[in-house]
Amino acid sequence: MDSAVESGEVTLKLREVRAATGLSLSKAAELTGVSKAMLGQIERGESSPTIATLWKIAKGFQLPLSALIGPASLRDPADERLFRTVTFPGSIKVKIVFPFDPMLGAETFHVTLAPGQSYESAAHASGVTEEVFVLHGALEILRDGDWVPLRTGQGLRFAADLPHGYRSGAEGAAFLNMHHYPQQTGLPV
Amino acid sequence: MDSAVESGEVTLKLREVRAATGLSLSKAAELTGVSKAMLGQIERGESSPTIATLWKIAKGFQLPLSALIGPASLRDPADERLFRTVTFPGSIKVKIVFPFDPMLGAETFHVTLAPGQSYESAAHASGVTEEVFVLHGALEILRDGDWVPLRTGQGLRFAADLPHGYRSGAEGAAFLNMHHYPQQTGLPV
DNA sequence: ATCCGATGTGCGTTATAACGTACAAGTGGA
DNA sequence: TCCACTTGTACGTTATAACGCACATCGGAT
């Protein structure tokens, strides 16, 4: 039915993965423990698999679960241009360098602060870690209640599930900001 | 039934996420378009959701899909990858910006290439992803047999489990090099 | 105390995911 | 050519995901 296709905002890369390994549906079925009929339906978008069966498939192919989910993220740099640009309330300029990848659990932003500009961020979800690498200018980062000074070429890694903030010096600042979300690549059992 | 628990090798973090936002099942149902009965069953592990409904949930909570998947299982940090200083053949200059963190599965290097210098790397372990962000100069990256040109401020993400390489232009280059290691399934081939 | 709204869970029905088998088309081989 | 084999898809059945509704429980307010 087309309902599956229409509902599928999630595009599964099963066919690509299987094609990459050169396996037939039968062998893939034997390898994963999922019937080849079902594998075929999933590939054609006629069926929306359970995460249980999706896990079987991932395990059979010895891949992380996220390798089957979502758009292919290992792409040429052309793709990276059309990713959204985020603008935060404080009107800091944020460009996306590396979009979020569920397989990596990471994304990277390019942030520009005007001279003397500051931005405070509320606590993120639990387990989130941020890394900051200063490209230009000088920067101070509020971490654990202290403002840590950073110069160009310096980096700082800190837990982002606490309130934190950034403020630039008199010359402004530009920095890379990597967000790491807790690894989700599940383990069997 | 414990059959659900047993079959569910994937544990979902729905309950934690919902608790973190302080939402009730009813409001979560209204927000996501998934019935609260089903949400409850999923939380208790009595039902293995379809990726379609899992996607609804993630979208309702405005979270990446991976935020719901998988046990944030604690991997033992016993990893031999804890080297602090890296020296590659060809005498490329490599400084460690962010050391390897087993929780993140990531590390970041600062690499400097002399003008015209090149370095080719063999394939890394399966599933390793690299990200490169050019700080100074111009760079070309060998990926899938093609040399991809990058200028200052540009980035490239690619799978590092294939042979790849870097070479600088006439002015040399400096770039950040992030390595992302996946969590292993542990199954031998 | 009784009401009230909200919480999360159990039940019966419907939709559909998943299976096993059977089938049509394609590929070589002798 | 005929045959043995593999490819992927179609069919009928079973298991279960997902729904709507009803129920028990817990607070807070009156």
C-alpha cells in the first residue's frame, strides 16, 4: 500500500546496504533471521518494520542500527550547503558545518560572536557534551560557574547538561562548536 | 509478559525522555499522534514500536530518532586507544585538541601539512567516520578514489574505513580532524 | 468526607507487520 | 533446446502493533 510510502518520513537504506554487500534477499534473510518476503517489502517501502526486526537486520549485517535509518550522511560537501542555518534568539550567527548524524551522535556548528556579545544556554539533555575550538578572536566560556578564557586555537570540552554560556572579547570571536549526544548504537542483549 | 522483554534487545529511553520533559502520557499522545496506551506499552517494553511510530514520537518531542533508541549502556573505558601524542609517518604535525573519550567515541586532532605535503591513510576499523575542517590554506582529500578540494572554512565528513588521504596546496594547510568511533557489536566475522 | 480532573493501565477490535509457501521471470550450463 | 537453480514478488495465515474506550488510583479542592 502507498500508506507505508506516505508515512515513511524515514527512509531506510536497506536496499543500498544490501546492494553494497552484493547479497541476495534469500541470503540476507538467512543472515538476519527476517523472512526475505519481509525484507523485500521493507526495501520497497511497503512495510514499516518494527525496531525489533530492524535490529535483527542491523545485527545480521553487523551494522549499527542507525546505519539503516535516515538519509545517507556520508555525502559530498555539496550536500552540506543546503543544510539549515540556525539562528538563536541572541542573534548569534550559527552555520552548520556537519549536520547531525544519528550514527555518530554528533553535529558541528560554526558560531560567530560580535565583539562583546554573549550568549547563555540552558542545560541540554542529559549526557550531552560540547566541544569548542576557537577559530578567531578570544572567547570566554561559562562552565560550572566560572568563565574560562580561550584564545585562538584553543579548545575546551565540557558537559552541556548544565547551564553554560559564551562571550567574546573586544575583537569578537568565531568558534567551532561540536555537540556530542550520548551514543545510542545499541548492543545486543 | 516477559516475552516482550526478552525479545526486546533494544531498550527505548522513552520513559526517561518523557520524564525529563515532565509530560504526561496523554499530552505526549496528543503531541506525537500516538495513542497513550501504545506509548505506555512501549515504555514498559510490552510492545516493539514500528519505526513509523517511533518517528512520530521523535518528531513530537523534537528529538533526533537516536535519542530514543538503544541503551545508553556503559562501555568499559578499557580501550587501548588512549594515546596522547600521535606521530604519523611522513612527519605530519599532529596535536591533540580533544583526547579520545570512550563516552563520546570521539577524538580531535589538529593537523598541519607543509606546502605540497601529502599523507595517505590505510582503511581504519569498520564504521570509523572522520570529519575534516580546514583552518588555514587549501586541502584535498582522497575519498572514494576522488580528490575532493576544500578551502579554508570548509568541512568534509567521510567514512574512514576506506583508504583515504590528505594533501595540501602550495600554501600548506592546517585542519581539524575529528575521528568518530562506533560502538562495536562484538561479533566476529 | 465527596467530588473532580488527571494520572497510567487493562481490554476488545482493527490494522498491519511478519511468516512460510508458491509462483513468474531470469541466468547459465550441458 | 531443456533443465536446474536463483532472483524477487504475490498470496494466505498468523502474530502483534496500534487504536479507542473503560477502569482503578491518586491528588487537590471544596
